[in-house]
Amino acid sequence: MTDHAPIPEGQPESSTTPEPTTNSPESAEPAKNLNDFFAMLERDGSGALSLLVVLGVGVLLSYILWVPFAWPTEIVNDIVGDKNCAAKQPGTSEMRTCAATVAAWKMVGPLGIGVAVFVLRKQLAKWIAKLSTSLHPGARPLVGPLLATLLFLLVWAGSHASTGGQSGILPQKAFPAIVGVYTYAVVRYGPALQLKMPGFFEKREGIPTIGRILITVAIPTGVSLLITNQDRVSDTAQKEQFVVLIGLALAYLMLSPRGGDIAGAVGERLSMTPSPQTPASPAAPQPAPREPGAST
């Protein structure tokens, strides 16, 4: 049995418990790389890199979430019932009426999803604000466009559950990413575009809001009826996507706020909270009227 050397006074006894290990450089590397990536996006004054990220991530999300996001609309449509025009004679007015009716019924599911989003708008606005403040500044501009992609995907996947394999301008499953790209482009570049078209936006302000809304809805609807006025509609995916793009362009031209603060206006619409008004400055006191013949 060997003798242990005496422990000098004041020196603590050694413990067999291993010292806690700090995070290895390898584990911190992904977070550092991600922060560096977001910092690069923040430094990009053109916004082009963020636009590409919105497009790429939007396409990826659309493909991954297509099936689960189609379920809510499919459930609603199953409850409403499956309607078709298989027994109608092509080219007849009865066939066209039936086709319009079926199209309207198919919109019940997407419309229900849209109503649910509107009802939950305040919670969505709070969630977006909370999430944005916790992110790197370079990642914050991506939140709104990617959320727009997901909301549109919820409607688009449900109404195209059986035709997701078709392609038009883009594959149907990738098309929701365009809404995210549109959202980012409008917020990022919309104010500059308004400065380049001051005459148009000045004249647009002369049209009442209800009139501008009707224009935004009526023109895409008219184009849709015109290009689908066939016995058997061909290239349906391409025509649908074309109509959506027309609607998005008109939404910006007719409904974007005149001041260019699109992001602020969207937040106000989501929360339905009126923007703070600057209190009016008190009017300067007016001098009392002088009586006729009074001396100065």
C-alpha cells in the first residue's frame, strides 16, 4: 500500500468529477455561419440576395408542405360534396353554366381558409412582430414574404390537390413561392417604383377606394373568362397562373398605399389598429377685431 503525499495547507483536494466541458467550436460553427449569412444579406444594399433566398426557400417549403397544406381545403370540399359536369354536352350553355358552378364550389374551401386567416389576423400580426424581433436583422425582411408564401400555399394546394403535377409558367407546386417574391419586391422596391411613376399614382388617388377594388377584381375575372371560353379548356395551369400574376400586379398598382410605407400599412391592416395620428398644434390666437374709428 503506497502512501499519498500530504496535501499542502490551503490547497483544495482534487476531485474525481470531470470539469464541465464548454461548447466545442464544431457545435457553434453552424450558428456562426448562419449569422454570417444573415449579415451578408443585411449588407446587400440591392436586396437581390434576399430575393433569391425568398424564392429558393419558398419553392422548398411549397414542395415539402404541399400535401399537408392541401388537407384543410380537401376536408371542406369533401363536406360540401364533389360536383362535376361529366354528364353535360361540351359546347352548350348548360355545360358552361355547370363549369362556372363547379368552379365556384371549388372556391368554398379556399374561401373558408381565407376567412380563418382574416379572423386570426391579430394573432398573426403579434406572432410576426415577436418572431421578427428575435431574429438577426438580416433575416427579418424574409419573415413576411415567407409567411405570404405559406398562406397562399394553404389555398393554392387545396384547390389544386389533384393537379399539383401540372406545369404552367412554373410547376404548380412551385408557384406559391412567386407570392413570396412579390411580397418582398413590393415592400423592398415598391416605394422607389412609385417615385418613378408619380403621375399614375396621383391620378389613381382620384378613383374611390371601392372603385379601385372593383378594378382589381374585375380585370382578372374578365381575363379568366376570356381565355377559358373553350369547349375544353387547355393549358389550365398556365392560364391560372397568368391570371394570378395579373391580379398581383393590379393589387400593387391600385391598392398600394400612396406614401410608399407598404410594410407599415400591411401591419396596420393585419392588426386593424389605426395608425397613430400626430396631434394638431394649437391654433395661434387671433387678434381681437378693432372697432371702427379706434385709434392705433
